[in-house]
Amino acid sequence: ERRQTLPPVPLQQLRQLLREGKKALIEQFRHGRATVPAAERLVRQLTRHVDDVLGQLWLQSDMPRGAALVAVGGYGRGELFPYSDVDVLLLLPADLPDDDGADAAAALLRQSIEGFITACWDIGLEIGSSVRTIDACVSEAQADVTVQTALMEARFLTGARRLFQQFQQATRAALDPAAFLRAKSLEMQQRHVKYENTPYALEPNCKESPGGLRDLQVVRWVAQGAGLGRSWRELASNGLISRFEATQLQRNEGLLKLIRARLHPIAGRREDRLVFDLQTA
């Protein structure tokens, strides 16, 4: 079953809306005081701006009524930095036709999906997309801890909300907290080996280097996977850290977010390294 679509907004108009809205938010941030609240407000505003544009695209892409559009990764967390990728999951119900070129219904579905993803690129979204059913999400998450982590940050955007709720229940039930802890610990150790090399120490990566944003996120992901809280305040309430530690963590994470939010516009691209040319700025 397919919903009736509203008169479509031309892609050129959506492209202009996306570009001008993003530019205005970044310029406002650049010319204001460089504070943590300003950086946090920017990433939230950029997230909402992209949410609105994606919602309009979804409406006019003739996607099946039973499908859902889900934000994942950092975008799902609601932290979209100026030049970050926009990661989305096109969540499909299990009863849709298989991807078989000989089947007219499957061909129509494939055309709708391809049309939506192409439109995202056409309007200037740096999009990372996956197309899966709930069962496929569970299977991929169990095979790849990176996928599992991205799905933990899932946020409903538009489409079939009930399907999204079923997806959340299934992915949570499939997560083994002990195995997740082991996998994320190993992943972090491998990343530290890579980023502790001398060039990265002199030009640290505010996201990936030891002590960067990724390390802080790993702590929260592991706690979330074990049902012990999603925020520093919740971790303190559950006795994992002290309230003083929660305050310090929140303050330092905010500083790293501010650095990253400033780096992107100054570099004019996605740049998370404090390279020498940008350190003074």
C-alpha cells in the first residue's frame, strides 16, 4: 500500500533550502562567542534542519507506507556537526517483495529506494545509507559491532513508527552486554595504537585520538548496552561514577565538541584533526 503524495518540492528548491539554512546556522555560530552551549546548540539545530529536509524528501519519494526512515550513528544521537555524514537506515517491513528484478512490485520498491537516496545526494546531503529489514539489522549487528553501535543510536524520523518500535525491541534483545564490552574494548585498543603515532600526537584528532570524543562515547555505549544509563548523570545516579566525575566528564566532552564544531567551518570540510595550519584559529 502506498500513501498519496503531496505536490513535490523541486529538488533545486530543497537544495537551496538545505544549503542556505546550514550556512546561516554556521555563520551565526562562527560570529558568536565560542562557547560550549553555542556548539551544542549548533549541532542540535543542524540535526533538526536536516530532519526537516529528509522528511520532505521521504514524503515525495513514494516509499511504501510500512517503511520507516531512521537516523543512526551521530546523526541519530542528534549531534550533527557542520560537515559530518548523515547516516540513515531505510527500515523495511518483512512482508515487502524480495529484490527480484523479474517481479514488478520488487522493481517498483527498488526504484523508490534508489530515487530517495539519489535525491538525497542531488540536494547536497553527504548521506550514508543502509536498507534492511528488522531481521537483517539484528543479523548485521551480531556480526559487526560497528553496525550494532550505530543502531544503538537509532532515532525515528518518519514513516511507520510501529515498525521502528519493533526494531528497537529486537535490536535491544539481541545485544549481549558482556560480548559488546569485549568487542568495544578491543576496538578502542586498536584505535589507540593507530592514533598514538607521533603525527597524531602533535596534530591530535579530537574525535578518534586517545582521550577524544570517541573514548567518551565508548563509555556511554557500554553502559547503555548493560542498561546502566545513557548519560553521565544517569551513570552517576546508578553509582558507576561520582557526581563530580560526571560534571568533569560533561565539561570536557563539551570542550571537545566545541573544538570539533569550530574545526569543520574553519577547514571548510570534515576535519577532526588539529592540524598545525588550523591550531591558532
